[in-house]
Amino acid sequence: MKTVQDVLNALDKITGGRVIKSLNDITRGDHPFVIQKSSNLPGKEIIETPGLVYGNMNNKVKKIAVTMTMTEGSIELAGVTGVDAIIAHHPIAEAANSGGVKLKDYLDLYNISVFELHEAFHGLHPGISYLHGHEVYRKDISYGGVHGNILFVGKTLPEVNTLGDILTRLDTFMGLQEEDELLFMEKEIRNNTSVIETSVVTRGRIVCGEENSSVNNIAHIFPHTGFTTDHLRQVIKEHPEVDTVLASISRVYDGHTLIETAKELGLNFVVGNCHVLEILENGLPLAYALDMLLPDVEVVVFRERVTSLPVRTMGTPQMKQYAEQMATKYLVHKEVSKLS
Ligand SMILES: [Fe+2]
Ligand SMILES: [Fe+2]
């Protein structure tokens, strides 16, 4: 029977020794993957601690769930399906990732151990560029000295010649046709044509250039990691062969300075996969690796699917009435209590 310790060992093997081994690794201040994330909002900062976040090393593990972001939904699903350990890609914070309550109280209730593996997992495999149709010949994980600001410069794969080829490739790999069909069925079943689903609405698109514009060398950026127009100008100085900027995980919208700068520099600009597809890009390879390293442990993947609905179209007729009554009687018309 495998234990939490065995899962930790597997993660350490996958990352080539990047997980923390003791409290000392967190407090010493020099572990390269123990990283503070802070926007300087009081009480909201977090320290990434790759490896075991909560749980006892000797606990038995028969079933593991890999997820992107742990939520109360993940904890409930784990509890009811007998998952002993959740491995989240995105870092875990008290209450934020445990339904507003302490991790300890919620996880002890269902006897679940929790691991996180974020920056320590990034860059371990070349899958993100492969899926987007290029092979990286320059990789920087702190471009311009900004930690986590990832830059890939890559040459297109032989089968990728145009911007359209990139988008077709992504649609095929990501199964967006299936997501389209699923959304279509959902609209039918819910009798609601206004449902919007993330992976469908954020599918890749060409911002500058045409479907048949040729593409050879790509600067692949991740705008949410702090990539600026100055960085883009610098990349083009260092790599004048680049003809296309590709933004994935996050993207920029019309009018953004990165698009304007790409236009000025005569570059194509393409938006690739959205963050919601990282469960396929990074989650699935991680889950496969665990499945290979821990053959007697069952591995499942928790996949989120987020939809948007206009407020008054959601729920059964009874729930619409319920929400209306609660809001009217107790939330909107109540006396404004004075703060003393
Ligand atoms: Fe990631
Ligand atoms: Fe992510």
C-alpha cells in the first residue's frame, strides 16, 4: 500500500528534486521554488511550497486526484469518490482553496492530504509549445529579470506553416468541437441560449495577420506573468527572425499596448490556449506521470467547467422565486444598520 510519502517521492522524481523536504526549506529563504506571491494586499500574499501542503506522511493513498485549482468542489468530489490525496497545480491558501474555512478542519473531515506543484512544475516538459505548433530554441523563465515571466522562442513544426494551422491544431488537440457540442446540448437541456462556456468563448484567434499568413519563428509569451512592451521590443532585437507573437494561458484584448507594439514591429499576433485548458496542457501529463510512477494507485483528473448565465435565467422556477424573495425581503429592503 502506497503512502503520502510515496506520492511526495514521486513528485520529487518528476521535478528532479524541486519539492520541499522539510520546514527548513521554507524558512531558509533560498529554495528556488519556494516563492512568495504578493500584490501587496494586506493578508493576501502566499508562499508557494511545492510538495505536501497538508497531511500525514504515513497516511495510506489508494486514489489521487490531479486538479488545477483546489476548490470546495474538489474537496467534496474527493470526499465522495474516496480520493486520499489531491494534487493541485496552483498554490493553495487557507480558506481561499478550502471553501472559506480552515484547510485543516475541512481536509481532516474527509481525511484528504493535499499537495501543490506550481512553478516547480513549469518548464519540466515542452508540451505547451508543442501543442501550439513550435519547438523552443530559447527558453527564459524570468525574462527581463522578472521572476516567472516566461518567454519561449520557437521554430514552427514542419506541419505548421500558417497562423490558421496553429488554430486548427489547437482546436483538434483540445477537443473544442466536443466542447461546442456539449455547450449546444446544455443550451438545449437548460432551454437557455445565453449560456457561455469558458473554453469555447476563449478559443484561439488571430489578432494581427491572416489565416494564411506564413509563420516560421514564434515569440510565445504569457501576458499574465508580467510581459511588457519593452520586453517585446527587446525580444525582437535579440531575435529579429521572429515573425509572430503568440500569447497563451492569458491573452490581451483589442487596444492593448502589446498588440499595438506587435503591429508597429510588423509581427503577426495570435492568441492560443486559455488558462482553462491548462488542465490538459499541464494537468494531464502530470497525472500520467503519477499513474506511471505509482502503478497501484488510482489516478483521476478533476476538470472544471465554468459557465456564465444571466442572473434571471438561472435555476428552476422555484429557485428563481426563492432568490427573488430572499433578496427582496432580507437583502435589499432591510434597514441599513448603523455601524457603531
Ligand atoms: Fe501553470
Ligand atoms: Fe496556471
